[in-house]
Amino acid sequence: MKRLPLLSGILFVALLSLSIGLVSAQVQDLPPGPVQQLRASYEVDDAPPEAQVVQIILDFEPGAFTPPHTHGGPGFVTVLEGEMTRRINGVDETFRAGEGWIEPGAVHQAGNLTDTKATVLFVCLLPPGAQLTTLADVAAQ
């Protein structure tokens, strides 16, 4: 009678070892997972209670610049490649790959003043009915 608990214990350990071996084999057969290249976090103080998240990747060839504009909701820009310049009230600020900025809510421009392509990720929290981008009336400024 004492052999039954001993045999049960041995059987349990054998099954556990077998299942661990099968799980290890399955894990080894999986392709490698993703590698994080960049993470950007921004605090959102003025998030609309309801919003559509709009994400756009924009390529800027050398010399390309947006016209003066505003956005209908809080915007967040992350430079993915190259170097970008943000211009507000004639003041330029430069951002390199991995850096970014929060759109100011005021008229601004963004562009590439370098001789190589730049790429940005633009994310906007757009309230219902709001327009993503509104061009500024440059003559009125």
C-alpha cells in the first residue's frame, strides 16, 4: 500500500518534466519577438472627453516644410528618422530621431532643413467634428 503514493509521486514528476520539456520545445520553435526601437510618452493635460486618435507617418524630403497651420486637437510628434525643425513665431527648434514635441495649439510649421529625408509620426486626439489641420491666414498675422 505504501508504494501507491510513491508511484503516484514518481508519475507526477515524470509528467511534469515531460510537460515542461514540451513547453520549452514549443517556445524554442517560436520566432523571435519584436525589438522596441523607440518609445515616446507625452502627458495629455487637455484631452477631449471623446476623441478619435489619428496617426499619420509623414516623410519630409530635404527642404520640405508645412505651411503655417493649427490642429483641431492636441497633437504629438515623434521624429522617427532624420532631423526636424518646428517653427513657432519665427523661432526654430530642432529635434532628432527619437525626440519629439507636443503641438503648441498655436500657429506653427514643421520642416526638414537638412539634406537627407526625415520621417515623423504625428498623433492627434481629434474631438468629434473637429478639423485635423487648418491652414493659417498668413496675411492676417
